[in-house]
Amino acid sequence: MQTGIWRAIKPWLDPVIAAKINFTNNKDMLQHIPADNLQKCYGGKDTWEYKYIHPVEGENASMDMSVEANVQARDKLQAERDELVGKFESATVQWAVSGLNQEAASKVKVDGVVEDHVNGNGANGHANGTIKGIEAAAEQLEEARFLLARKLQENFWHLDPYVKARCISHRNGMIGEHGKITEEYKAIR
């Protein structure tokens, strides 16, 4: 079946891409995959075996929207997220514009005072600050964006249990608190 489907699909693909696709059986896999990366059951050396871990009763209880407390908690966190997104977008626009001003300012300088071509003061108009002042303002805006990004990240992990089910990666310990890949899991792999 695979070869019949492949014959139908292959002409649609770029020849370079089609040349990278190989159908194989267990015996031929080592021609394409290093033995260290191939599981033993396929003829390789990797001893890892998949083990399904069944869901734990109540692990997704916070997703039950028939519970009013869950709805209220989710809505509060989502409203906070929406507000943070708006602030982050605004800070990003300000930061981007400051970068343009900084770039223009670094090119036009008279006795340490910046000529403000960006804001339309013309060739003879002077801005209120020096290049160092503009650079400091740009750095402050960048720091503000960074802090907002951190708050968005924290908010995401508080909102996560209300909008996304736990999965096997949570159950086997791969994903820890706040989405971190756990050291224990790194050591196993």
C-alpha cells in the first residue's frame, strides 16, 4: 500500500525532497539511522522503551467548567493575560520606534546634541536629549518589554491547568512545574 501511495505522491514533490524519503523495513533501518539512535526492537542499541502511564483521577479537575470556581479562576487569569498582551504589544511598538530613533540619532549628531530628523524637526532642529539619553531610554523600554514577557510567561503557567489537559509528559515526570523539563528526566535520557 505504501508504495502505491508513494508512486502517486512522488511526482508532486520536488525531486530533492523526494530523494530524502526512504521506505524501509527493520533490517534496512541501520542504513539510514545510527544504531545509537535506533531502539533495540528495530535493530539498534537504544534501550529506551515506551511505557504508557494511565491518567490519574482528578488530574484535570481544574478544566471542569461546570465548577464555578474554575470558571472564575480561568476568566480572571485570562483577563490578566489579555491586559499583559496589550501592554507588551504597546511596549514593543515603543521599543521598536526608539530603536529607529536611536539608529537615526547615531547618524546625526552636532556637538553631542542629536538633530531630530525622525520627529520632523528638520536639519536644524535639536532633540531634547543626547545620544546617551536616547540609548538609555531604549534600554529602559527593552527592560520593560523583558519584564512584561516574564509576567506573560508566569501568567501562562497559572492559566495552563485551566485550558490544557495534563498528558503523559506530566505523568512521567518529564514536564515539571511551570513547564520546565526536569533534571531527573534529563538524567534518564
